[in-house]
Amino acid sequence: MNNRRDFLKKVGLGTVAVAGMSANAMGKLTAIDGSLLFHDNIIKGDGKQLKIKVTAPLFCPYHSLSTPAEKGGNSYYYLSTPFTHNPFTLEASGMSGSPVIKDAKGKFVGFMTMHGFESSTYSFDGKETLTINIPEGQEVFVDESGSGDEAWKEYNTMMMKRLNINPYTQTPKFWEDVEYCTWSEQKYLSTKRHEHFHLLTHDFVKNYLDKIIEFGYPKGKMTLDHGWGMFPDGSVNSGFGSWIPNPEKFPNFRKTMDMINEKGFTPGLWIGFPKIHKNSLAAQQYPELLGNFKQGSKAGRKDDIQWLNGKSDIFDYATEVISRFHSMGVMKFKIDMSYNTKSDMLDIHKALYKAAKLIDQNIEMEFHVPDIFFAKYADVVRTNDVWLKDNYNWQGRVKTHYEICYKSSPGRGVNLDHIGGNDTGAITEKKFLEHLEMYKSKKGYPLVSVLPHHFGKKCIAKTGEYLWDYEKGPKNILSDFYKK
């Protein structure tokens, strides 16, 4: 910045005020004086508050908490009513993006460090004022130019340098392949509650792949979703921490992985790694892995799922789990971060990713946490969970989930999750094809889960056209939402 006038003009300090600071003190904002400091649009905090005039609705990509009325839409990311949020400690209930806010006119703000995260908050009065609490050690990027996406790119570029995030420019070839996943097909074939967790078997996987081959679709990754592991006490919850193949459903798991390879596909596996149950195999062997109970459980409840203890040796646990399946040929892991708070998930995320990469750099690690602070510890993020229900704005959810993935994880791959969505009872031919159409031309690789023949021959044909267009195209899966 050449002088103070140019700086004030750029960041719009006519609408910015720091709580408790006089006009005279505001003149010191560009000086290193122990209070707030502006430099290249960055405000360094010292327990102060920054107030910015904003226009609702505010886009809050980190805010994935929804009410039953909102489930399936995207309105919970766009807020016009009063709120106070700590984006680092909110539960990531579905897909939670970077700790940034963009208003309706393109003003942009974003937290830049994890220092003092416990007190780093955004507060909106429901009218026109956003108050940012900036504790000591925290920094905030502010751009009031109205060019929200350009500001977000600038923020990403700064953050990538700070966090030592090297963007991928090329990846192992199979990362770019089309993916097939058993989850929604399990749900479609289920006839009663929780049956889909018990349908996944060696023959289920074989029949699924044979159908893909019958359709003439391109080969790619084949991921086994929830239901391949043990349920030691008979409950589905006891499967969290029991990452051992169920021998009744998979008498020889290595042979199942070999079968996937022999048919021309790359084996993948879903793991809900951060959750653990007291009756799980891991908890029985290593009780120190048991952490806090799942958020929302009743006080004193002792049969609920718990989170991994962040102070335990997660790295060793992760190494044991990943190496077990890598030795059988698994090269892709779909990790369900299980909707814990962001700050709690980060240590688990790091340990799991580092363990996998020390085993084999080519393993693809996929997560549903597209957040700049998580990006270094992910290969791919997914546009997680959409229900194509008529009474929900599912189209808005599809668009917003893609935007959050693409913009919050620069330099990482994008998985265009579950063509047709997760609620198989709501899918029709029309909605299946509309959802498919929304993914065309998007950066990222396609994922087929529920098989399209359930919804008619047109769905088979259009899915094939889409997959082959992708297969023969440039296969551009990486987010380029940063300044190169």
C-alpha cells in the first residue's frame, strides 16, 4: 500500500470500526503499536473487536448445522437472523467449509490462524453489523471491495503459503478415475430399518461390478461403504472401532479385493474413523482410545458412540487400520469424519492422513471436510450427502456443496458425490437426470452409487454418456480456486 489514503479506499474503512478505539487510534491501524495492525488486508488481533457493515444474507460456508425443516436444502449456509458463531468449534454436521463469511454484496472476511480459536467468533446483529472477535494471536483477512470470489482466492493464496499447502498439479492416474460406491445401492435394496448395513457381502460387490460391466461403463474405483466390518455386540454402533472384515459376509477379504482388481477396478473402503464405541474391538484392546461422548447424547448415557480421544496415540491406531487394508490391495479410503467439532477433528484428520502417506504416497484419502485448515491433510473432498426430496431445495444444496468444496480446498481434488443422491426412496428418473446434468462440466470426478437401471433405460444411457464423456475428456478434478 503506497499510503494510508489508498489503503483506506481499498478496504473501505468508512464502514469498518474497531470497538473501543477512538478516531485518533484508528489512525494508528497501519502502525505496529501493539493494537490492531492492517497490512495487505490483514488485521492482527489483541483482544479487540472489529465491526463491519454488511448486507444479509451472509454466506457462512462453515455453518453446516441444519434443522429438520432445512435438511436437504442449503438455507442454513445463508443467514439473515442474528447469530454468534465460533467456526472452529461448531459441529460439522454434514459438510463444513472454511471459517470465512461473504455478504450479499461481496464483502469478505476470514480467520487466518488457529491461535486463540476458542475465542474467535463472528456475531451478526440481524441488521447490518458483523462483529468479529479477534483474540491475541488471531488474524483476520478483510476485503470490502465487493469482489467476493477474488477476495476468497486471495485469502486462499495467502493461507496456502502460511499453512505450507502445495497444490496438486498432477495426481496418480487412478485418483482421476470414475468411482463406484455401494452405499446408495445398499439403501435402495433395503426393505427394513438398518438392513442396508447388513446387505454388503462378497456376492453383493461381485453383482454390482457385473452390472457396471454389463452397462459398458468405464472402469474405475470400487468403494465398499458402511457394512463391511464387524458389529461385535450386534448393534451397528459397535462397528465404530471394529475395522475388521465380517467373516460371515467376507470369508476372505483379500479375495474380494483381488476380485475387484481382476475385474479391472481399484479397491476402495469407507471407514468412519473418528467414532468409537465402548464395545468395539479397538476399545476392548485399547480403552484409552475412548474420548468424549457424541455431541447431543443425553447426560450420563453410557451406550452411545464416543469420539476418539484426541490425546491418545491416534497415529499408531491409524497406521494399524490403514496398513491392514493396504496390504490387501485397498488404494482409496473414503473417510467419514462423523460430524465432530472442527477443532477436535483436525488432530484426528492429520494423524490419519500422515499415517496413510507414510504407508503409501499413492493412497487416495477422501474426506468431507473442505476447510483450508484441513486441506493439507486431504487428497480429495466430496460434495457430501444430498436428498432429492420434492419439499427441499435440493438443487440449492447441490450447488452450495459444490461451491464450498471447490472454494474451500484449493489444490485438492473434488468427488462429485452420489449421482441421484442418498435418499433412494425419493429418486425418480427426472430427478436422477437433473442431478446428473448439474455435475456436467464441473471440476471433479463422477461417483455412481445407486445403479441407474432402477430408474429406467434413459438413466442407464445418460449416465453412460456422462461417464464416457468424462473418461475421454481432460479429467480435471483439482480445484484451482487460488491465484497461481
